[in-house]
Amino acid sequence: MQRLVYVCASCRRSTATRALTLSRTTTRSVQTADINNAILREPRSFSPNKNLASLKPKIKKRRNVPQRYLDSATARGPSFYNENTGDGVRHDVDELSNKLARDPQLVRDVYRSFESLLSKYNVPHSVAIRVMLLKHHFPQQLIGALIDHHRKLEGLPSLAEALRMLVSNGINDDKLWAEVMFEYIRTEFYDDAVDLWNYRLECQKDSPLTFGSGAPKKKPFRPPSDSQPPGATSAETASESESPLGDWPNISQSPPVPAHCYPAVAALTAFIYSRRLMMTTTNFTDLMHFLAPNGENVSALLPSNTEAGSILMEYAIDTQIIESTMAALQEFRPYSGQKLARFAPIFDRLFIAAAAHDLKEVSNIYEEARREIPEPKGRNYFINFINAFMQCGSRENGDLVWREMLNAGAIPTAKAWSSWLEGCAKAKDIKLFQQSWDRMLSEGIVPDTVCWTIRMQMLFLLNQPESAKLCLQYMVDSQVAITTVTVNVAVQGLIQAGLHKDAFGLIQWGTNNGVQLDTATYNLVLDSRSKLGELEGVLETLSSMHKNRVPADIITYGVILRGLYNHSPTPPDTGFLRTILDEMKTAGISTNLQFYNTVIFAMLNRFGDLKGAKYVLSLMPNDAWRSSAVTSAIFINHYARMKDMNAIEEVWKTMRRNNVAPDEVVYSSTVMAYASVGMKPKMLEYLDEMERMRKRVSLPTYIWVLKSLMASQDYEIAGDILAGMKMKGIDVLANRELKHIVRNLKEIVTMAQRDAYRKGTFRH
């Protein structure tokens, strides 16, 4: 049994496949030796080398066989050294390309023929054929046709499945990944774009050679843009551009953006905007964990802010999404687009270390920057390091950098002081903040709106809302300009402190005193009132928006419905939903998939209103949305609670009919649904398919499966699954429930051994 476990693993067969092979519908008797070998013994590393004294396996050399291919010529297919074979592949690809060019609606037949061609010529083992395909641009032509028709023709694979097919055959084009991700963004399937990026990261780990053209370790060095032109003074050269447009106005003269940056920009855009739709703040740490969960070089993954904006415009992304992405990038990487941008690796590491309050790492980066970044160093260089040191609560180092800034001839401005204060605020050190504030006043610097806003925001972060209100009142009394950002910070802080009436009153005060309020301001109030279940207050705020000519957006209506359906004690009338939809249509705002799923989830999860949920489903504009992975998972979870397995199968049939690729959530929900009712064959069947499709099986899914197998007394399959989990690196003893299952299996083994000894049938 142990040998079977490792042989199957080497053949990339999943745990559930082995389980199905052993027992499809019946339960075999407990075999003590099988359970001992599969579970209780630690798996040994599999190696083809039987000579332990030798470091490398001895390869039996044969004549006329390239050493990079150790198998036979028949097994590896036609050799790419054969020119006639190359001509044959090129001829077949040309035929497919011409067929697709004549009639793009034949993409389904062309796709199937291309799969046969890859198998016929054994493409994974031929570098020359893979290079020829990429130079021929046929994969790009095929993916482009799939994008144009994936919602119009039946029987087509999903875009993600098409990319998986290419990668599994060793064919990778970074811009194809970007094209598919941007298509998901254009059609508002943001979660699919995020999932595709996560799958790409998995593929990079499993097939590093296929992604050999990926991100370099160091970003290419740009031509110096701060060289002193003839006649320019050193002071003019030292001044740095504050414009987010960057220091390379002529993009055509700068090196082209590396191809691997395109999918990273697409993933970043989908991640930021999907969180914005849910009114969820995104901090720098969240973004880095999403883009580089395995410690990849972020500065190599992402281009400069200006280049990212150019990529988004190149793919015709909606202006609102571009603005959202660029605002987040400018917040997270304020140095990008300045003359410091070519040293982005240093400042990316600096921001990560500062966010983690790692003073030692910030100090090391500062010493490195002093050596690497040439003179003269401008004001923004010092401001970034002052902010980082103050985030770590180190005034001593902040003073050191401040003195160096003065020695360099950079005059401290209100911006420099606001950066100092912002660092203190992020460190949540009120004592250090007050000392810095007093020092700023002693040097004759009058705090501007930004400084006062930072002070108020810090007081909210320290759970001192009354002090924050006094700060805002002092701004009003001292006639400090109140901006939209100031009002938004105050409204958000008051709402989070539970002072909803004060927040609503502030909005009214701002309106009466001519403060320009924006959509984000009203969205904060609408989110608060909808969560409180104040339907009349929601309508009143909407009316105020229209009266003050503040445009509503998709987030405005999304927070209203999410709040009402998730927090209302009774289900809102569907007529209210109809009113909201009509108003959105009048305002020219198109609904997105997340909008509908919010309502469906609340109807099913909170109120069990299946009829109402199906009514909302019927309002969706197309079948692709109705059978999307997220929507299907919501219905599967509801049917699982109702133990309606036939309805779950209908959901799967609808997904297959509409060519929707199920994601991990859909698979996990289905597996756990069948586990909960004890339908072992279907449970193992979906688990097998989940692993074959390279979906990550979550720990709760494994636990549900093992509990079902233990309840049906199928201990052998449970042991095989636990052994497979160990081979994947899962610590089965770290989880309390898994530890309990392992202990029960040990007790069963012990009892079986005693019975075998007594009967004289014990096997070693």
C-alpha cells in the first residue's frame, strides 16, 4: 500500500482516484498492515536512485540520443531535430490559423484540433515546436477568438482552462495571461481575474522552466533622467517632480515594459477594485501578500505607476477603474514616477519594512540607499526615510535623516513635517506625535490642512473620538481650510466609533458651509445607515446626493443593498430592489455580478428566500452571470443546507452547459455537501476531479471527507487520504479534529491487531 501511495504520487494521480480504485461503493474490511503503512508510518522520500552512496542516479548512456531526454525516441515523440517534422507542425498550424481567420466561429473545432496536434507531436518534449508556436502567434490568435466568442458559442472551454492547456504543454505567453485577466475585468468578473493570478503563481512553482521568461531578479536600469542639462543650476537639478506623470514624459524613448508586468498589473487592478466594491480598505501589506505570497521581488513584478497606467489604457479599461488603481498605487508607491523610481527595489523594501515596524531592516536599507543613490539627493528621498523611521518609532534616526536633509540644502516644508507626523501616527505613538507637533510650532511652521487631518485621524485610530472632534472644531474656529479629504476622514472615524448622528450632522454642516463633498463621502453615510436598517434615512441621503449633484456609482447602490439585506431584521420588499435597479438604469450605471450576488447571498443565507433569489437570478443580463462560479457556489451552499442533492447536480449541469469553469469554492461546497449526507461515491468523485483540475483542497474540505469516511467505517480510504495529505506537507497533527481522527484510527489498528493475534491471522 505504501508503494502504491508513492507510485501514484509520481504519476500525479490524486488521492481520491486511488480511493475510487480501491473501493467505489463497498467498504473493505480493515487491514492492519495497510493502515499502518499508509498512516502511522512517516512517508519516506521517493527517489529513483537506489545507490545511497552515490549523489546522482547513474544514467545509462545510449548513442544518438540527446542527453536531455532520458526516455526512448518513441516515448518522447518526433524529435525536434528533424526538419521534416518541423515543417509538418508548421503546415498543420498554418491550416488551423487560416481556418480560424476565415471563420472565427469555428473556434471550437480549431481548439479541439489544436489539442490533438499538441498530443500528436508530443509538444511538451519539443522546445523547437513550442518556440515555433509562440513565434507563429497562433496561441494568441486562438485565445483572442475564445475571448470574442466564449459567451456566444456552446461547448467552448473557459478562458482559464485554455490557459491551463497551454501551460500544461509548456507554452507560456505572459501577455496572454494579461489579456484574459483584462477580459475578466472588462466584463466585471473581478474574482475570476484574482483566481487566475493565484493559479499563475501555482503554475510558476510547479513549472518554473515554462515561466523562464518571468520576472528578473533586478529591474532593468533606466537611463539617468536627472542628469544636469546645459545651463541648469544644481538647485534646479535637485528639485524633483511632484507630478504623478513621472520623469519620463516621452514613454517611447524609455525601454519597453517587460511582458511579465502585464499580468501583475491586471491582477493588482482586479484585487484593488473588487475590495473597493465591498468598501474594504486595502493596505500595503494586503497587496504585497496577494501579489508576492512566496516572497517574490515586487519591484520586478510591477512597473512604474506611469507605465501601469499606460498598460490599463492600452487594454481599454474603464476610466473609473483606472483612477481607482492609480490612486492606490500612488498611495503605496509615492516615489514611483519621480526621479527615484529607478531605485524602486530599495523603496519597495523600505515600505514593506516600515509597515512591519522593522527598525533594523529600515536602517539597513537606509545605509544601502546612501551608497547606491547618487548625489544630489532631493527632498523626497529624505521624506521617505523620515516617514519610515517614524513609523518604527525611532525619533533618533528620524532626527539624523532630518539633519542630513538640512545639510543637503533641502528646506523643510509643511510636506516634510506632514510626512514626519504621518509616521508618528502610523506608529500610534501619541507622545512622539505631540513632541513633533510642538517642535514644528517652535520652528515657526504653521500646520496646514494635511497636518491637522493627520492629527485628527491619529486620534480616531487611538479610540479618542471626542479629542478628534475637538481637533476638527479647532480647525473650523481657526479658519483652517476644510477639504473633502478632511470630511471623509472625520465621517469614517465617527462611524467606526459608533457616533452615527455626529457623522450625519457633519455631512449636513459641510453641505451648508460650501464644503465640496464627493461620492465617497455619501457612500460612507449610506453604508452606515443601511447597516442600521434605516430605509428612510437611506432614501433621504440619496435625495441629498441628487440635490447637491453628487454622482452616484455602482458602489453607492451596492452598499445600500448589502447593508439592508445583511442587517435588516426582515427581508426588504423586492419592489425596493426594483426601484434601485430602475434608478441605476436612469443614471446610466450598469450593474455588475457582485451587485446581484450580494442580494442573492443575503436572501438565501439570512432569510432562506429561494423564490426571491431566483427572481434576482432572472434579472441578470446573461447566462454566464447566472451560472458564474460565485453565484453557483451560493446556491450550492443553500441546497446543501436543505440536503437537496438533485438541485446541486442541476447547478453543475448549468455550469457545464454554459462553459463555466468551477473554482475551488464550488468544488469544496459540493464535496462537503455530499460528505454531510454520507454519499461517499459522489463525494470521492468530486474530490478526485478537484485534485485533477489542480484545485487547492482546503483543510475544512479534508476534514468533512474524513469524518464521512470514518462514519461509514471506510478506514482504509481515510488512511490513504491522510497519507496523501502528509505527502503534500500538511501537518495532520496540528489540527485538533484531524488529530482526533488519527487517534481513532490508531485505536482501530490496535484493536485489529489484538483480534488478529487472537485468531492467528496477524500480518506484518
